Amino acid sequence: MSHANLVDALAYIEANFDKTVSLAQLADLSALSVSRFATVFREQFGLSPYKYLCELRVRRAQTLLLAGVPGSVVATEVGFFDQSHLARHFKRFCGLTPSAFVERTRSKACSAERDAGLLKRAAQPERRVFAFDDAHVA
């Protein structure tokens, strides 16, 4: 079995993750039977084709959610039926709901920015300002 056969199927999944992708379509692209394709795909990539597709959709959803796109829009944009379908798969892959993921990621980003600011200030030498009145200046 040539790895090149699976490359066509992967390219198809990547290009069409937001649409319905059937196992039969992928098997045809790879010139394999459906059962053989599923077996070889799992051996090569460690996931079933369906799980690979769902994981890809979740990764794309993460990007859109962090860009501020509402969850209901994200769900349909990445190929899930609705928001609950997205949330179910999102939690399975990430261990968090989409809203918890966004909240945690943003709070980590804010704390990282705050920490970077503190480190930057700590690395700068302290400037001392001396005040003299006219009597002490020669």
C-alpha cells in the first residue's frame, strides 16, 4: 500500500472538512475498498478517518472562536450540524466546552502579557530622580 494513496484522501479532507465527507469518497480517492481504506488510514495516522475529520474541525473551530466568531456560526462554518454537535466533539478532543476554552485561553494570554510587562519592568534599571533646591546646588 502506497502512502501516496492516503495523501490524496488527506488533501481531500483538508479541503472539504466543512462539508459532508464520506468514507466511500475517501476510499475511491485512495483506490481501496472502504474497509481496507479505514484499516490502512488508522494504521498510518493512529485515528479513524472520522476522528481525524472531527479533530480537524475542532482545530479550525478553535481558531474561529478565538477570533471572536460566535459558536453557532463556528459550528456550521466547520461542518458540524449545530452548536451542540460542535460542543460535544470539542469537549471530547479538548476536555473543555468551547466557551471555557475561549475563556481559559484569553485569561492565559492576559496573564502572559501581564507577566511579560512585569518582567520587562524588572529588567529595566531603576531610574532615580534627585530633587535639589537652589541652596544645595553650587
